Amino acid sequence: MSTNEQLSAARTPDQVVQPVNDQGPKPDLARPPLPARQSTPRNDMLIASLQRALQELVKAQDHLNAASDQGNEAISKQISGIIQSVRGLQREVSNVIHGVSCSK
């Protein structure tokens, strides 16, 4: 007989332990939900412009990759640094798009 079986057998009916159904902290039901934000034409135009800029950065990266393939090792190394900068710009533009989208 296992230890758990021994403990269960030793308990009287009034000593039965009920399982605890603790699912962690419960959300604060008294807090009202955040209001839905409305999309504005200005934000929509801004997002569209930023998305176009992001697409152009992707095209620029493609052109830089092609140029890197055609150049010698020294040129390719310089272009690689430029490509890293373009990737950083892509991340920044993407973050701005996300920020504008979330603030609608």
C-alpha cells in the first residue's frame, strides 16, 4: 500500500481534504475595460506612408545585396555595414507603425 493510500484509509469521512482549485490571481472585475480607440484618417494616412517607407527600405536592402554580390571583398564588407543600418531602420519604422497602430 502506498503512502497516499495509507493516509486516505486512516482519515475519517469528516477529515476528507477537498482539492484546492487555485488558478492564480483573478482579474480585477471592478475595473472597467479600456475604451476602444477610433481610427482617424490622419493615422491611417500615416500608417500607409510608413508602410510604403518600409517597403522601400526592403527594396533598398535588395539592391544593396545585389551590389554586394557584384563587388569585391572590401566593397562587400562596406555594403554589409550599410545593410545592417538599413535593417535597423526597418526595425525602427516597424516599431513606429506598431506604436501608431496601437494608439488608434
